[in-house]
Amino acid sequence: MALLEVKGLSINFGGLHAVDDFSIKIEKGELYGLIGPNGAGKTTFFNLITGVYKPTSGTILLDGKDITGKNTIQINKAGIARTFQNIRLFKELSVLDNVKAGLHNRYKYSTAEGIFRLPRFFKTEKAMDEEALRLLKVFDLDDEASVKASNLPYGKQRKLEIARALATKPKLLLLDEPAAGMNPHETAELMETIRFVRDNFDMTILLIEHDMSLVSVVCEKLSVLNFGQLLCEGETSTVLSNPEVITAYLGE
């Protein structure tokens, strides 16, 4: 059974078919890429499968369960986490607290226990600190746990966003243009980070990316969106050499 199976997904904004009868199937453990020209509907697709938008038609199955039309919280609890094209950290909070925010599904205490600082509050907070630090260590951010998120370099902010997403223990991690704004050294580090996450967290990853050097090295399979419709899909090398794909990016 595929981890993610999307069938005939569509959404219309007035007369605009932003995503039009799009289908995709991603197996467990795959590192899959979604590419296409600007405005092709890639981020809209991410917004559909994470509950930001509700589809006009189509079905979204996660690990065999229908999550079509569920809200963002329900979908996150079902096992999908994402990062964003424009980094969305809690910039005034510390690096540690950003990751702890991602642990909200897994660690709980009551309002009264928090207000009156009862034993369960301290026990839970200690466990959250330890788990958050474990994740930060994976990304070499543990030495900056007390640093305000906005004071991190750009590349480390990207890593922190991935660490926060992983804190929710997803089955499927969505990365929306993770290399945007990165220099070549940061992009090379990101490639290693993505591979590490897939291999060490038993993770399935779907990423949107315009950096074809990253896509060609990291992704095993690709789907290409153009004007909201599937243009091509298959093995990465085959897709990137497809004349229709080249035309979609570069023109006639």
C-alpha cells in the first residue's frame, strides 16, 4: 500500500483550475520530488493535502485512510508535517522552544497542572526538553538551543524548521522549496540533511524544489505539474530529460 495516494485532486478559484485532476502515488520510504514552473500549482497541492484548502474534488489517502477535507490539525495528527517556502518559525522564541512547539501532540498536562506547577508539569516539561534537545543534536543545533530563532543564520533556520516538523512524528514530511535562498554550501548541507532524515527517521519525503542540481541528486522519482495538471512522472533522470518537461521550463 502506498503511503500517500492522491486521486483526481482538483481545486478551482473562480474560473482558475489551480490543480486539475492531479494524481500521485508515493511509496513508504521514498524521496519524491514535485517540480514545475512557477505558478504550476505545486504549493497549492501542498495546501490541499495539509488541509489549508479543501479540494473541489478528488481523494487523499494517507496510509490507506481517507483524510480528504480534514483540517490542518487533524491531518498533522494523522501523520503529515511540512515546512514552508518562506520560513515560518516562532522567531522571538528560542531554538529549543520552537522544537517543543512541535511536540504538542505527544506531551500533555492540564491547564491547572501548568498554572499551579504540579509535579506532572515539571515531569512533562523535562521530557519535552530532553526530546527537543535530542532532535536539535541531530541537526547540530543543540549548542544554540537558547538562542532566539531569528538570530540563527538562514541555513540553520531551515534546519530548525525541519526539526520542528519532525517533532510531530510524521509519516510523511513535505518540504516546500527547502533550498530557496541558500548558497551552494548550504544547499550541499541540505542534501545531506534530507538523506539523513529519510534514512534515520524512517521517513517518506515529498519536496518541491526549483534547484535541479538538488532534485537530480536527492530525488528518486518526480512528478511534474504544469498549469495544475500532471505533465510527466517517473524516475528522476527520465523525467528531467523529457522534452516536454524541458519545454515547460525553458519554452520552445
